[in-house]
Amino acid sequence: MRRAVFYNPAMALDRDLSVAVARAWSDRTGRRLRAWEMLSATGVRGLRVLNESGALDALLLTEANPEACRWLERNAAPHPAATVRSADARELPPGSPFDVVDLDPYGTPAPFLPTAIAATAPGGLLAVTATDMPVLAGVQRTACEARYGAVPLHGHFGPEGGLRILIAHALGAAARMGRSARPVLAYVHDHHVRAYLALDREARPAEVSRLPGPGWAGPALGEGPYGPMWVGPLFDAGFLRELRAPAGAARPREVAALLDRFREESGADTPFYFEPNRIAGALGLSEPPGLAPLLARLRELGHAAARSHVRPSAFRTTASEAVVFDVARELVARRFSSSPVR
């Protein structure tokens, strides 16, 4: 018995989120949606959204690989709302524009972005994934400069830097076509980054710059400059409140927990993050400050502070690095002064 190709179990949570986003976007617009999945492979993502979200009125699935397309046609056959087309995703398909366009390549989405943007209706949603993390996260700097026109961050900030470079690149492509876009949900997960971008008809200035730049008071990133990259929010807090883990989720608890983290994080949606262990290392502290006390103290001082989805111990805050360091010193000193003498 032959096995289906191009199915990746590791992306199950990502597909769960796609279902949740489609449902919430349909609720926001007040109608059912027409969608195009540009690189459908065997159709796992698109058909799950069609079947489970209740949000789609029609779904176009395109695939250029002949073997994958045969499986795609077989999988889509029971679904009257699904249409399969064997085609190059760089070509605008009949029926454009669409309310939702999903671009999920193996590697870089860059060659497909102009078509994806052209195919997304004003007020529509473009979902774009990148899996070329060695390029976006700084290991292959020359390739990143050639592919995305940006200098990447290397090290533990690399994945978030890659996400912000991808968003900036997509927004630049939209601007060249007289369009604007903004993220409603953008995240780092495992080996990839993904952004859901709301597209508008008219071009508007985007929050894109090089970091560190003048006035940068956030976490130390190194000498730089890096980017250009998106420095605006990764989340639309109102949209996040509308997201729910789908009933048919492959990983319901994980999806619900991630959505909760996104909602928390949206309250301190600033570029990059701090980690207690790294703070202790930078300051030469004998032990790291506790994450919960750090967040509590920063909030007491009037700063937004929240855990981040990017790393288990990461947190974002509107406080400057200098303030974060002062709070860390204070908490560690307080802990030692209150410890009993043995």
C-alpha cells in the first residue's frame, strides 16, 4: 500500500491554529470566506480548515507536484466546496482575489509573495510561513541579505528576528503593489515562523526599521544594525480574544495553552525579550531572579510585562534594559537579605 506524501505530523498544531483563525476571521467579517491554499501538497491543512472551521464557502487547492496532486485530488474528491488545480502557485489563478490566502512552502515564501498579495482581497487575510530558519535566523547571513534584503540576528534572538524580517519583507512587497498590511497573529514555533497579515487596499507607512537604532533601550541585541525588520506588534489583541481551540484539534490542550500565552503576551507586545538566566549572567548575579517576581515588580513600577511564547522563560516588557537590570538586582539582593542565617 502506497503512503501519502508531504504530510508533516509536526505541523498539526499549526493546522489547528489555521482552523481557529479561519473561524474567527469569518466571524469578524460576518460572512463565509473564499480561500486559496497556494501550495497544497496533499491538502491536509486546507481540507481541515474547510471541514472543521465552518468558515469557508469555497476552497481552491493548487499543487504543481504531480504525485502530490494525485493525492490532493483523491483527498478533495468528497468535498464539493473544494476545487483542485494543478498549477504553478506563482501564477494568479482564476477566481482571484480571495478572502483568505495561505502560503506555506517548504523553505522560503519569497518567490510566491507577489502573487499571494495580488490574490488577497482588500480586507482579506494572508497567512505566510517560512521554514528556511538557517537563513532567517542568522546562520546564513549572505543568503538572508540576498533573499530578504535584511541582516539577520544570530543566536537565541534569531528566530524572532527571522519572524520580524519575514513580516517586513512581506510588507515591503505589499507596499510595492500599493497595498499595506499588518500582523494580527505572528509567532515562532519549532522549525518555522508564521504570520497572519490583514491586507488593505492602500499603502501606509509600516513600523519597519533597523535595530539597534537610535533610542533603542530594549534587550541587548549586539552590535548590529540588524534588519530592516518589523518592530510593531505581533498580535491584534481584539482578534486574539476571538480565537478558540477548535473542537477537532489534534492537540487541544497545547493549542488552548498557546492561545492563552498569545493573549497574555499581547499586553506587552514589544520587540524581543529578556530571560532571567541571561540577566543573571550579564550582571554576574549568584542566581537568577524569579520570573514571577520579576513580572510582578515591573508591573508595580507601571511597566507592561508578560511571558512570551518564544521561549519558556522569556518575557517581554515596556521597561528598558536598565530598569529590568535594576529590578533583577533588587530581587536577588532582597532574597539573600531575607534568607535565614545557617
